[in-house]
Amino acid sequence: MQSRIKALSKMGRLEKLMDINTLEFEFNSSPFMGKWLIEALDLSFGYAGGLPLINNLSLSVGKKDRVAIIGKNGKGKTTFLNLLAGELAPSTGEVRQHPSLKLAYFGQTNINRLDLKKTIEQEIMEAHPDYSRAAARRICGAMMFDGDKALKKIEILSGGERSRVLLGKLLVSPANMLLLDEPTNHLDMESIDSLVEAINTFDGAVILVTHSELILREVATRLIIFDGGEIRAFEGTYDEFLEKIGWSNEVAESGPAKAKQRINKKEARKLRADLLAEKQKTLGPMQKKMKEIEEEIIRLEQKAEEENRQLLAASQENDPDAIASFSKAYHDSRGKVDQLFDKLEGITAEHDSKVKEFEERFNAIG
């Protein structure tokens, strides 16, 4: 009976991962009646011995704003979030937070604040004491901790898994502003879809750092751009920014400042063909491996069913040697199935991540 329950649990897990984008979870918004949640006034910052990362930047963020911070790594995007959160003090200027501000901050280093001795489920429920266990389990599932995985302790989780726990806590923490630093790094495509939907329905402000053009196009209506050694604000969407200004390395050295170098059709076709070949070379072996694992799982499931029937027959005949033999064979088969499911899950996550990467590269070609 226990083995059969475990087998059904595994089957249910795959179905849930396929349907996870239908989950209806949302951030827990806290009321706010003022005009500006945060104001940054002539903000400047630089680490000791280094060049300034931020110079005289001013920004006001209202209740419904969706601000994306974009640019290459190492330019100061995370530093800017830390300044807004009050975790760093500016060199000059100031950050004014409204007294009614309730901030929920997802940062790459914030995972160190999780309690190593608690389970994932306990961490989620602790973020909001009124949250039911069923609702907490729903958040766990959305963060890819379905079933008994929600009972794992934080101390045994990887860095990526802890990041997902932290993001799950933000879903239930009362807030009227979200600061999100690369929130999709450790999520699959279905969870990313759910996260985007939760951001779009959140009744508060959102400031996020992301490299995903998909997220930018779905969410951002204002931008803070770190580019060419400068920081500037842009009132508009990402597509409007590309059309009207563009990145500095896309601007022609001669001619009008807004004239962008454009890839001609012949070059674009070649780039797309090369990228398609690379995609097939990368994803083909992964898809083949996934198919092989799925076929092996089916074979082992059928073998286990036959061994189970033989085990029942041996029990009815009261044959202790046969019972021991078929019982061992059955549990060995089930154990191999469990291992293959775990292996398939890891390859599937890697495959989905690569698919997303290629989609973004195709979008960049145009």
C-alpha cells in the first residue's frame, strides 16, 4: 500500500508541474493612501576606493508604478536596490520612505536570513501567521516544492532552492512595495508565468532588476537604465526605450544620436540560422535523454506491476521465499523509478532554462 501511494504521488507530481501555470496565487498587498512610497533625491554612492556607481539620481515611486532597473552586471543595479531598502547609506543625497511603507525585498543575499532549522512550509507560514497550511502548500508548489518537498529543512537546500523559498515568503508578506532582484533566476517557465501574473495583479509598486526581455515587456512601464557609464530614467516601456533611445553600443558613432545600427536582412537570416543550429545541437541531446528516461520509467513501472502481482500470488500461496524475492525485486524497481523521476526533473528544468535563453536571443536578433 505504501509503495502504491508513493507511485501515485510521483505521477501526481508530474501532472502538477504541467499545470502549475494555472495556479492563482498573488502577493499580499497592504493598503497605502499616500502619493509617493519612496523618493530618492540626488542620490550618489560609491564603495571605498572605487569609482562612483550612482551619481545624482532622483526617483519618485508611486503606488502603482512598475519600474525595471536594467543594464549589464556589475554596474550598480543591486546597490541601488539596497539604497532604496535602507540597507546602504548614500554618499550624498537621501532616500525618503513614507511612514506607511511596507517593503518586501527579494535580494540574492537575503537567503541568509532564513532559519536553517525550519522547514520550507514553516518559513512560508511564518511570513504571515494567518496563512493556512493549504495556502502555504500552494505557494510551495508554485515555487517547485510540491508534496513532501515542502517538509525539507532549509539547511539541506541549495542556494537556488533557498532563493525560491525567499520568493515564496514574499508572496504572503503584507507589502505595498516589492523590490525584486533577479526573481526568476531559479524558476521554471511555468513558475515565471505565475510570478508575472502575480506582479501584474499586485496592488502596490514594484521595482525589479531583470535581464529577461519577456519580464520587461510584460511588467515594466518605467525604466532606470545603467548604460555607458551613465544612469538615466526613462518614462515608458522597454520597447519604447529601444525604439527611441536604445543601448549605447547600438548607437552609431556618426549621425543623429537616436540613429541605431541595424542588422540587415541577410545578416539577420544568417544569425537566426546559426542560432537555430546551435539550439538544435544543444536541446537535441537533452530531449533525447528525456525521452529515454521516460521510456525507462514506463518499462520499470510495468515491471513493478508484474512483480507486485507475483508478490500477491506468493502471499496467497504462503510461499516465504517467493514473497521475499518478489518483494525485493518490486522495491528495487520502485526505487529506480524514483531516481529516474528526480533525474528527469533536473534535465527538464535545465531544458526549460535553455529554451528561455534561446527565445531571448532570437528576440534580440529581431
